[in-house]
Amino acid sequence: MPRLVDHEVRRREITSAVRRVIVDGGLEAVTFQSVAAQAGISVRLVQYYFGTKREFLLATHRSVMESAAARFMQRWDALGDAATPREAISALLNELLPLDEPRREEAIVLGAFNTASISGNGITAEETLAAPRALVAVVAEQLRRAQHLTSAVDPDLDAELILAAIGGIAQGMLPGHYTPQLAADLLDRLLDRVLGAKGLSVHPVKN
């Protein structure tokens, strides 16, 4: 009997191959041929699952953001209901930093997509903004829970500022400009500036 194929698994294999090609050679290295070679399958099979390069690029971007979201939810569950807004925000932001090889690869891939959206290389910013906007919304919600700490907090603007800063820190870690320890210190200082000293962030997260 012919072997049954799990199509979702096959699609993940292809997007994982796209990630590796981007990490090794940048977005410009991504072709049907390079992805097929990296995945160990035929070009025709890649085309069967993704009719255009644009399709598998956007699917790859979604897969990166979904991986980050899954890690965040694991951290969130581990924190429990007693977590403060600062602890929740810190957990989220740490998952966006390239502190291990999978997160480093994700940071490289996301950086490549950002560059492509700026240069007009087939991917527009609007097509990759859903996940960043969702992250801003999560951070803003936690800042709203912490507003009693300081009247200076503007949840929406401060959430944008925090995510912009963490994106810069993540990209700075890739070439070694920031060490993991310095990145942690910068994150703490950023949250101190927005939320006040650590000891003040005692308001629990509510369901």
C-alpha cells in the first residue's frame, strides 16, 4: 500500500527548509531549487504545496511567529496567575531574544523579512505586521494592569517603544554587539524606566 502523507508535516518540513536557507544565505538565496535541496525533496513537490515563492515565504514567517508564541504560552503557563505584569512582559520579551540556536535562527529570519519589506523584495510590511501588532497588544494590556504604579505610563505608546527596543536588542545580539547578560540588563533597565523599580511591580495578572 502507498504510504500516507501528512500534508501539514510536509508543509512544516518545507518552511523549516526555507528558514535554514535564509539563515545560511539570506532571503535572496531562497528559490524553489534551494528549498527543495535543503528539504531533500523535489522542486515539483515544493511547488505542489506552495504554488509561488511568496506563498512559502509568508508561510515561513507565520511558522516563526507561531514557534515564538508557543514558547511564550509555555512560559506564561509556568508563571501562573500570581505573575506580575512585569514578569509577564519580561517572559514575552525573553522569548524574542536570540538566547539559543532556535531563537537565533528566528531572529535572523525575521530580520531578513524586515529588510525585504523595506526594500520591496516581494514582501510588504503589511503582510508581516499581524504578529508584531498582536505582541504590542499583549504588552499594552499588561501595562494597563500596571498603570497604578505610575501615571507616566501610556500603555499603547510604551508597548510600541518596548517592542521596538527589544527588536533592536535582538538584532544587536546577532553579530555579538550585545551579550546575553547585557541584553538582560538592558531589558531590566527598560522595564524599570516604564514600570518603575522591580520591587514596585507587585500587581498580579488577572484572568
